[in-house]
Amino acid sequence: MFDDFFIRALVAGIGVALVTGPLGCFVIWRRLSYFGDTLAHSALLGVTLAFTMEFNIALSVFIISSLIALTLIQLQKRTNLPGDALLGLLAHSSLAVGLVVIGFLTFIRFDIMGLLFGDILAVTVDDLLIIWIGGAIILLILKLIWKPLFASTVNYELAEAEGLNPDRAKAIFTILMAAIIAISIKMVGLLLITGMLIIPAAMARNISTSPQKMVVYSIIGGLLSVILGLFSSLEFNTSSGPSIITAALLLFILSLFKIKQTIKLKN
Amino acid sequence: MSSNQNILVKLKDAGFKINDKWLVQGVSLQVEKGKIVTLIGPNGSGKSTTAKIALGIYKKVEGEVEKFTNKVGYVPQKISIDWTLPLRVNDFMVLTENLKSETINEALSLTGVIHLKDKNLGDLSGGEFQRVLLARAISKKPDLLVLDEPVQGVDFTGEIALYELIKKISDELNCGILLISHDLHTVMSATDHVVCLNGHVCCSGSPIDVAKNDEYKALFGEQASQILSRYEHKHDHIHTDEGKIKKN
């Protein structure tokens, strides 16, 4: 059944959406959109290193993104630069270094567009395994750290005072972010991964009244975006990443009508 | 002083500084089961800092801090809930510990906000939110309660009721309470031990001892002695029908 490239893409996309749904909620709650972007940009460096050393792409991206995240934490401690400047510095320099390295690798044919925007044709059965097993592990760990992570998102000092160890939860969450980027890069492409994290969760925010509901709606929104996006990608022969993100945007626009109603009710 | 088993948190010569500026230093105090310890002092005297040292929120601390329990309920002085989070009162109640529905209802009823259970946290008034904060802290039946100005923004009658509730909780749960309050009436009536701070410990002891202390008078000045005399005056008047304010 996985012989058909489109079925593979669909199964991969569903796996990705199941994980980006809950993670995306935390990205919004903790204001980590640009952090996600930075990790995603650094993924290019991970991909090029994987090609040079004939290494698994997802693993290589995961390692590089984790290193960039750790570097960021160190720079935040040791410099006086604001967080957004550090994020920009790391995002663009790792993207640039990645592109320069590609320039040297003349012996390998690179599909840069596929890397940047995702390529459904490229999803293999191995990728499916990585997405579903990796995704299951990410969700399991997220479930385990949910309480301290959520409590410290609401208020760090409450979580710390009441013995929940929020620093550890935050460090683990950072690793989970690197992991989701690593496993979803082939589907969505590195320029648009953060969109997959943010847009369905933002849509969910507009229509939810509790954190649990927001997570559920965010997953449903992600699944719909993947299905809609992949079918239109097939129909119009467009890259898979932009098609999925455009579908997510359409759902977000629809959700604005719901929020308009609730605001009217309030007044 | 009671036996060591009763001690919940103990500070010995504790202090905390940021960028070489001491927020507070040389604080020694201990909170025991069933006792209320109150921190008083002017703005910026290090009351909240002392509470955060005791709670372990500040990590690089001078001196010794020993905490003997992890069952802690905390009402911070300032808390801002982000609008990006869709959070109802009910979700907030189970923030750090899963609780049964009856337990949540009981705590919310005690602080008089059970009717707000399904409301969005962002839609509450300051006083209502303060009552929810207190309900959350007591609902998990903690060994140690740290209350940093727990009744700020609460209406006058509510304030008295909540202070009575705090006293009752301390007796019923036999938990220790570290309280920060500007209300000297309450301090004088409900507290077992008062620590008067002004960047360091000015004086400490039973409420009556502290009220008589010269350093306390110097720090709080005319106002404090007025309030104290008003307190004694009030005590004479409401003693018969309410008897809430007891003289030790």
C-alpha cells in the first residue's frame, strides 16, 4: 500500500500533523515562533552535513538543531544582546553557512527547492518509519513533561515554588522542537516548518476556551491542512510545503469568523 | 520553640543579591507546622525576596536555606496571565497538581468564587482573581503556604473573611504559613511570629514584642503607632460581639 508516493506522503503528513498540533500550541503560548524558525534554518546545515558524511538526514538535522539551541541558551547567558537579535544571528548565519557548504559540494546534485519547500515525491518508507516512531516518542515525552511545562508557561515562579522543576521541562521541550523539525523537514521544507507549528495552533486559539481544546483543534487543523494541501499539490503540481501551509492559512481565515462572533457576544 | 520535626522551612543568615546589589541579607527565620509567620516592612524592604528565597525560586542564595517539604502552596504578589492562553478558573486550579472535582469546588467555595469556575481567567476582576489564587494554593492541602499579600484588591468585608479563612486553614490543616501583609491589624491579631524587614531583619518576635520595639517604631513611625493604638481601641469595641481579635 506504501508503493504509491501519494499514499506515503499522506501517511507522513498525518504523522507530522499529529505531533505539530500539541507542540505548536506551546510554540504560541511560550512565544517561540522565531525560535522555531531559527532551528529550521539551521536544519539546512544539518542536511548538507548529512550529504557530505553520508549520514541519516533526520538524525543529522536533529543534532545540528539541538546544538544551535544549546548555543542560543549559552549566548543568552553570556552576551548583552536581546533574544531576537541572537535568534536572527543564528538563523541567518547557519542558513548562509549551509548554502556555502552546498556550493562546495559540486559532486552532489541538490534539490534546493525540495529542501526549502518540501517534496512529497521524496518521502520514502524509511522516512515514514522515522516520522511515526520519532513522532510517537516526541508525543510520549511531551505527555510526561506536560504538567511542569504547562505550569511554567502560565507562571514560572509558581511552578518552581511548588516543586515542578520547570527548567528541566524547558530544556526537554527545546530538544523536542529540534526533533520535530528533523522529522518533518522532507514534508514541509525548512522554510515552512514553523508555519506548520504556528498556523493550525493559531487557528485553534481562535475557537478554543481551554488548553486541552486548543490542542485537539490544533491537531485537527493540522490534519485537514495536510490532506487538503497534499491533494491540491497533486492537482496543481505545486510543492507540498506551500500547499499545506496555504491550506492551513485558509482554515485560519475561517476561524476568524468564529472569533468575530464571540467578540460580538461580549459587547 | 517546638521540636525540629515541626520545622517546614528554615533560613539562616540568608541573603540574595542581583548585580552586587543586595535585595535582602542576614535573614533568619523558621516556619513551623500550625504557625503563622508574618513579614512586615516598607516597600522594597525585601519581603517578597525573602519569600522567594524560602520557596527556592532564587537559587544562588547566601547563607543557609533548608526546605523540609515539597507540598507547597504559593500565592505570588504579582502574576500576569497571558491572553495567548485560553485558561479557565478550573484549568488554573489543577495547574501544579491534579485534584478531584469536589476538592476544587470546596476550595473555590471557601474563598467565595465557586460561581466563577468556568469563567476565563482573563475575564476576572483583580479581587476575584486574588480569591482564585488563594483557592488554588489551599486546595492542594499543602504543608507550607506562602502568601504574598494574598488579599490585595479584595473588598473590605472580603478581606476580613479571607484573613479569618487563612487563620482557620492554618489550624485545620496544621500547615505553616509565611504571610506578607501590609495590614498591621491582621499582623497583630492572627500572627504567631512577626519579622520586621528593612533590607535586613530589623526586629522579630511576637506581635506585642515587635510593636514595642524601638526599631519598629522608628521604621514605621507615627503611622504604625497610630494604627496600633487604633487596633487596641477597636479591640475594646468589637471584643464582645465578635471576639475575633485576641490579645495574647
